[in-house]
Amino acid sequence: MIRAQTKSDPALVAEAPCHDARALTNGANTALIVLDGQIYTLRITRAGKLILTK
């Protein structure tokens, strides 16, 4: 079972860019993300969780 990280690790925060999910979706519930020509959908659920699907 894979668990989501709930506590921020200061070492990871310092290394990785940080993007607000609501800014990525521009006020909507979904955003499209492209990686190597593949399109992924980032969705914010009603419960405030994130789901990334291909």
C-alpha cells in the first residue's frame, strides 16, 4: 500500500518547486499536465484530495 506524504520534509521543500494546485487548475477542478507528449489530468476532488490520471 502506498501512503501519501502528509508532513512536509524541509529537505524536499528546499529542493523541489512548489505549485499551488488551485492555481494550476485556475479555479476549476481539473488541469491538464503534459509530460513527454503524454497528457495527464490533475483533479481536485470534493474532499480536497488530488488525483492524477493518464
